[in-house]
Amino acid sequence: MALAVGLSILLARSITRPINSALAAFERVANGDLTTKVTVQSQDELGRMAASINSMVVKLADTM
């Protein structure tokens, strides 16, 4: 039982940390910081989202 709880916590953190990092990046961009970078830690959907955020910020900075 304890193993299942521990694994559940690890799984939840592996999902929520990248999402919170992306959210923080969006907030910095919304406040005008176009030097924001998100660390890409994986190649899954969350990693691709982080890479897309980085690409978006670069393109926004280029248009300004």
C-alpha cells in the first residue's frame, strides 16, 4: 500500500512540476518578460509543450 502511495506521489509530481513551470513562464511573458525560457526535461507531451513555449517567446520577441 505504501509503495502505491509513494508511486502516486511521484507520478503526480512528474506531471504538476512541468505544468507549474509552464504556468510561471506564461505569467512572466504576460508581464512583458520576453527572455523567459522553460527547461525542457522530456520529449513527451509536457516536454513538447515546454519547447513550444520557448519557440513562442522567441517569435514574440522577434516581432517586438
